[in-house]
Amino acid sequence: MTISDTTTDATSMALHEIADQLEASLNRRVVIRRFGPPGIVGPQSPTLLSVPVQDDGDAVALIVIDLGAGSPLTASEFEAVDAAAALVRITLRRDPGSSRADRESVLRDLLDVDDSVRRDAYSRALRQRWVQREAGTVVRAVLIDSAVTDVDRIAFGRHLAHLRPVPAHFITLEGGVVMLVGQPSDIDLADILLQEAARRGMRILGIGSASPQRGATDLRSAADEAAIAASLAAALPQFHPSVDASDLGVWRLLASASANPDALRIISPAADVLYSQTDDTQRLTVETYLDVGANVVSACRILFVHRTTLYYRLERMPPIVKDALDDGVKRSTLHLALKLIRLWESTGRL
């Protein structure tokens, strides 16, 4: 016996998409349908595995997997089924932010779009000691290669709750980013996350972390900062593979700037001139020179050039660049603008 297409609820494209993703993870035929009237059960067959999805004690859907003549599901495949069930619950839930007090619901509500829901969930999580205040809690954002399905991302995130000695609990999936919450760790948790992902054939692009600020009433800001840190960890080699938001420095300011080359021409005409040249030698020379605080010896060492060569390059800069280097405010603006260009290039915005 095989799964009939008629078992699929044709009115719910979201359930179709979840089923498709689970099929890709299991390499088996999968159908997901909502539960009908009481008493209706899933198809009965030795080759079919029916997994009821429950929400708040009520069965809301059925995941049917065609095992065929294949081997039983492995532990990692059951994790994928569990992740699909979590997605189904989210899809079918009609009263998000309700009074549900189970851990999964409370953690998910920590990043709900409704301010009051987030605050209530945070208060509950604090009372249950699932999170701590301020630096006692770390929100981690894990940016994963776009080729990975949501089901596999969630399965990965939920699996991390079993890490020891420091578990990382799955909150939700936002824009393809796996959001986790846990405690600070003396061990290199980033290495563990990378190893776990590699074991599943997944590629992590970047990991960002942040803690709630003093007096914070929810985790929204910390999650946003962690996501920005993850994107910078993915884009900039000096932060790869993992960086905390507190270590971003001026890059945090630059990350908030919109990619607008027209504005760049107004803010720092000197940077725009250097960017527009086909040869990057002058741009690299100026950026390195400013990176080391105009220290000629350090700049020569990094650029692998003689002092005379560096002076020659600086002397032959376009007049607008030389003018910026001679003016304190313009020089600082030029330096930041060059870093902004580098960030835009690294993230594909230029």
C-alpha cells in the first residue's frame, strides 16, 4: 500500500511545502494532512508510518511516511520528522502567544512579533529559569547555507538542546537563520556547532551572539544584534566563523548603513574616487595606511613595500584623496567609507 495523493489537504500549500522538505530529508514519499472529525485515523499498512502531530494535547495533523521496502528511519531522520511536526504546529496554530506554558511554546514566543507576547514569554522563561537576565543569557544566530531546507535547519536547531555541558535551545527560524538561546560558555561552542553541522552535511556561513542589555524586557534586541553579528561573521574574514556583537566595534555602525553609492559620493568623495578606479592599488594603500594610524613602518610591512614606494604612492594620489588625508574629519570619514565599501562588497551589495 502506498500513500494516495488524495490524503493531502489541497487547501494548505504550507503543509505541501513542509511535506516536500521532509521528503527531501528522508528520500521517502511524505504526505501531511489536517485531522478530520474525531475517529478518523491515518492509513493502516506495515509500509506506512503515521505520525500524529499534537498541539496543546490535541491532534491537529498527521504526517504519513511511505517506508516502502526501505530500512527503518534513523535517529537523525526521526529528528527531521520531529522538526516537520514543529513546523506543522506553527503553521496550523491559530492563537499564537496564548497561555501555553510548555517550553517549546514559551521559547518560540520569545521572538514573537507582538511586544506583549515577547515580554510575557520572557517573564515565564525567567521564572522557569530557562533563561537568565542580561549576561547570563546568550542568544546565538546561526546562518546556514541557503541550500538547506527549513526542516533540516529546525532539526539541527532542536538537536542542539542535547549538547553537553552547555545546551543551546532552539527558539525559532527567522529568515533562514536558526535562533538559539543558552548560557555563556567557556568552551568554544562555535566549534561544536560547526562539527554538528558538518556531521549532517550542512555548511554554517556565520555564527553571531549577543546578550540582552541591562533592563531588557525581552530578547528581541539581543536576537537582532546576534543576527547582524552572524551576517558579519559570514562576510568578513576577521570575524569568521563566530563573533559576539560586543566585539564588532565600528562594523556594527557600518552594518546599519544602507548600500547607496550615490550617498557615498556625497559623504566621502575621496572614497568614491578610490572605489571607481579599475586598479585597487591606491585604495588598498590608503586603507592600509589609515588602518595602522598613518604609521609608515607598519603600513610598509603589511603592504610589502619600501618606505620610498609608500611615500611615492601617497604623493601620486588624486588631489581629492590627498586633501582628505590632510584633514582630520575628512580622513576619518574616508577611513570609515572605505570600510563601508568593503562591507558592501563582501555582502554582495556593491
